[in-house]
Amino acid sequence: MSAPAAKTVLPAFAMTAVSMVLTLAVVVMWLGTAMPWPIALVVGLGIDGGWLATLAYERRLAAQGDHSTPVTAVGWFFGLVATGVLIAHAATVDTSAGAWLAVAWLPLAAKALWLVHGLWERTALTGSALEAIQGIQQEARDEAAVARARLRAEAGTEETRLTAVTQAGARVARVQAQTATTLSRAWSTLESTRSGKDTGRALTSVTSRVTPGVTPTWELPVWGPTNPVPALDAAPVLSDAELDRLVDGIRHSETPALSYREMSTRFRAAGHAASEVRLRGAWKRVAA
């Protein structure tokens, strides 16, 4: 008998023995006053014998992987008879009725323990099967942990890239704002200088000596729109097909094919834009 089986069968054996001894003693003490004690002993042995006979037959069927409902019903019947005898005895005694009533459940408890042992036998697994199940569960936990770590790493990389792009854009915007402020002040100074009376006469006197009879006008230079900064312009969103085509072209631009890191570096150096998740997904699709 294996150690796990002993954990369920030994309590069932002990409960059965206690229940049989208690039932036999109660029958002899209770019925011995109304009939000769040998007859009372036979009645007690009959109840215990029926209990043992049905239990032995149930265990034999269980060992063969079979089950009989009538035998099970007879076994529970003998258990109920034993319990009924104990309850009736507790109800008729004058002293210690509570104590006798408290042990009246032992026959049914013994039967329930044998039921639990039978369920354990039907669901017991070998050591190799348990090891295989533990290996499968551990493999699933490992894969889940690796997937969580990969997602956290990709999220951290994307967050770092977005932070860097945002900071660079903010610096460019601050420089443009400062440049615009400086130019605006310069244009304002030039405009006020040009519109001054003394400045206009001075300019006229100077230009009249160079070109007689002509009084040229002095206009401020036109400040046109600035060229857009590529780093701040929103790059067009590539579709999955376009992204796959670009990744595949960069990957096979050399022999042997480039690794993901080299492909990603050349992809961004070429001015293309795509998130790390989409770029890695395109790499997996074309490399599959």
C-alpha cells in the first residue's frame, strides 16, 4: 500500500473497527435485558457481519474497476441500522444519553470514509503522470513570465523613444520661438527707424547724390515662411503592406540577410517612421 493510499484507508479501517465494536456492545447491553445474551450477541454479530460482507464485496468490485448499486445500497442499509440501534439505545438509557447519542454517527462516518477512499482510488495518478503535469504547468508559467517580460521591455523601449522625440521637439520649438521673438524685435526696430523723419531725410540726401533726381524708397525685407523642421512634421502612416515591403527590402539589401537590429537602424536612418511594436510585427511576418 502506498503512502498516499494509507492516508485514506487507515482512518476508514479504524472508524469501521470502532463502529463494529460499539454496535456489538450496545446490542448486547441493550437487548441482553430482554432476551438471552447469546441471542443478543448473534444479533450484533449479524449487523456487523452484514456490514463486513457488503464492505468486502464493494472493495472487490472496486479492485476490478467495477461498481454495484445494489451492494452499495445494502451497505448503507446496514450502516443506517447500526446508527438506528445506537440512537434507540441512547433514547432509552437513563444516564449518559448524550454521550451515547454523540457516538451514534460512527457507522455512517465509517461508510463515508470508505466512500472517500474509493473516490481517491478512482482519481489517483502515477508518479510519472504527476511529474508530467507539473512539468506542463511549469512550462506554461515560464512562457507567461517571458511574455510579460517581453511586453514590459517593449513598452519601456517605446516610452524611452517617445520621451526622446518629445524632448527634441520641445527644444526645437523653444529655439524657433526665441528666433521668432528676436526677429520680431529686429523688424520692429527697423520699421521705427525707417519711419523716422530725420532718418528719411538722411537717406534721401544720400541717395540723391548717387542718382540725381531720384528719391528711392527703402522697404524692409520680407520675412517669408520658414522651412518646416522634418523632426516635427508628422510622417505619413505606413500601411502594413507598405511596412512589410520596406522591412523585407532592407532586410535583403545585403547577403546574408540583416538582423532585426541592423534592419531597424537602417529603417529609421532612411527617414521612415513606425512604432517599435509595428516594426517588430512586420519583421516577424516577413521573416516567417
